Amino acid sequence: MNPALKNTLLFCFVGFLLLITGILQGWNSALFILNMGLVSSILALGVNLQWGFAGLFNIGVMGFVALGGLATVLVGMPPVGEAWSAGALQVFAGLALGAGTVVGAVVIRKKLVGRARTFGTLAILVIGFFVFRAVFDAGVVAIEAVDPALTGNLGGINIFGPHRDANDMLLPDYFILLAWPMGGLLAAGAAWIIGKTALGLRSDYLAIATLGIAEIIIAVMKNEDWLARGVKNVNGLPRPVPYEVTLQSDPGFIARAASWGLDPVTASTIYTKLCYTVLFAAVLLILLWLAQKALNSPWGRMMRAIRDNETAAEAMGKDVTARHLQIFILGSAICGIAGAMMTTLDGQLTPTSYQPLRFTFLIWVMVIVGGSGNNFGSVLGGLLIWWLWVQVEPMGLWVMNLLTSGLADGSALKDHMIESAAHMRLLTMGVVLLLVLRFSPRGLIPER
């Protein structure tokens, strides 16, 4: 079959699945799956840049997604004035002292030799640590004591606050859109630090390093309440699309909903999700276009040459480590953008929801099933695997109910089979991955 026709049919098949979902389960469900599928495709695109272009095995995706979520709080939420007055200066002074301690230790190690270098480094690190903790902890305690039930953190930089109309109804806040590139910048900064320390390691060591640092990022977000309320979560993040309640009070929208044959509640939720779909699709198309331009450029050919044979590339004068760092930062930045978009869609930051199963394993399945090294394959994998992830459990429950319909109520076998439906997601992901690796090891849309 013609590859272009085959690829078109695969995307049409995913569209058919979404269409059937809308008809059978409602368009709200279909649009929710589509929106999360678009965000998942962006995540898969970022991982594909690192693995498909350069062969970098990054399993710390969760950390970069979390940094994107943190950006939405730092950008979208209004500042807490009392918390800033209480301890912001001490917190930032403490962070500066901590960074200065690390820099001082590095300088000493370069300047001195022998035992003087060892003792000098230890002295700077020990003294700097205690000074850092003394200043930093005092500021944290002061900030977290400010109305901890509602805030207890510094807030963000959105000095404009929530936008309301004349009837005191919430309006879209487009300022939150700045959080998406900010999430990319935060993730890129973290990727630079990780890359400077871990790139150049063997692939399995790089995987361990990225996973460990991702867990550190999540641990910091869970425990540093002054930053983003930790496990108390941040609710009420502004949205760049209309609010359902506001639409339901608009006579013009109510009239349009009636002309569509929908009640105002259903019409408002569908309209809001469609607005998110337009925004997410626009970001995905821009990133996909840029990724394709990069893939087909001399830079892209160089990255694939490095991936295929690092020794030969180095012999031709290519700086392999620098190029790896470059593409590691780019891929992580895309993951950070996707993380910010996901948190904006959720409307809240919940650090405990950043689980490796969802943000690492699932994204890697999308890349492998879609086709490693092919950007369109990553998009297809993101849409298809997310649809399966959402739909497999209810489908599994329906199958189990059908298979056990002949068994008596209260039967131990019937109860066990129905309870096992909750594990259908993991089983299906494993089966899909095995089938693709067996019959199409290069993915559904393989690299050309």
C-alpha cells in the first residue's frame, strides 16, 4: 500500500474512533479524549526528538511535565502580597546563598590542590549549608504561615487578577497563555542542568539519572508549600477560554444553544472544550511543522548520523555531547509546554497526580507504537494510545459483564472477573506494545 495512503487511513481510523465515541458516549467525552490526545501527541513529539532523532533514553518525562504545571501557577495566579512581605526576601536570599555555596565549592576545587582543596571544599559546603538553611527556612516558615488554608505560598505574577464582566462573571484570562512558553523555559533550564551532568553517560545510566532527577523535582513540588502549596494543591487557575457558568448566563449563547438543539449546560461544556481543541491543535501543528523542518534540515541529518554511529560522527568533527545537549533541551522544552497545557486544561495543579505510569511509560508506548523517528507517527501514537487508555477500562468492564452474565450473582468467579476489569488498561497497553513490536517493529508509521 502507498505509505501516504496508509498513513491517511490510520489517522482517519483514529478520527472514526473519536466519532463513534461522540455518538455513543456524548461529544463531551469525545472532546475530552481529543484534547488530552493532542497534549499527549505534543509530549510524544518531545520524546521522539530525543529518542527518535538522537537516541537519548530519557525516562524522566514526568519531571519536565511537572515543571510545565508549576509554570502555570507561577504565571497565572495573582501574587500573595502578605506572603511576599513576610518572607520572600529571605527565601530568595537563601536560594542565592545556596547557589553561591555550590559555585564557591567549584571555584575552590579549581584553585587549590591536595588536602587544601579537600578541606576547603568541605568547609565551604558545610558552612554554606547551615547558613543557607538558617536564612531559607525562616523565610519559608513566614510564608507558609500566611493563611495556609487558602494560600501559604507566594502565588504568581498575574497582577491583573481574575477578569470579570459587569455582572461579576468570570471572563477568559489570556495572560495564562504565557505559562505555556514559560513551562518550556523551566523544563529547558532543568534539562540544561541534567544534560551538563548526565549526558555522555551510557544510555542506561542516562535513564537512571533522568528518572532520579524527575523524582527529585516531584518531591520538591510536593514538599515546598511556599512554592505552589505542595500536596494542598492550587485550585482556580485562570483559563484562556470562556467559563461554562458565564456562557450559561449569556442570553445570546442560550439562544444559539437552543438553535443547535442543545440545553445551555451541555452546549457550554462542548463549546469550552472546542475552544481548548483549537488552541491545542494550533500548538501541535506549529510544533509539528518546526519538528519536520528540523528533521529535513542538515541539522536533522546530522542528528540522525550521530544517533546511528557516534564514532563516525566524531571522526567527521561533530561535537556529539554538545549536539546531544541541544536536542535534549529542545525535547524537554516541548514536554514542559505540554505539561503547562495539561495543567491549564485541568484548572488545578496536583503534584500527586504526576505518576511515572501516566507520564513516562504511556508516552514511550505512544512513541514506539506510532513510529520512533517519525513525527507524524508520534502524533498518531499520542491520539490512538490515549483513546485506548481512556476507553479500555469501560470496554473491559462491559466484556466481563457479558462473559459472566450466565453466572449467579455473588459468585466468587464473577466478582473476581468484574474486579479484574480495572487492570485491562495495563494488559491492553502491554498487548498492543507486543503486537506492534512483533508485526511492525518500526511502528505504525515508520521512519523513512
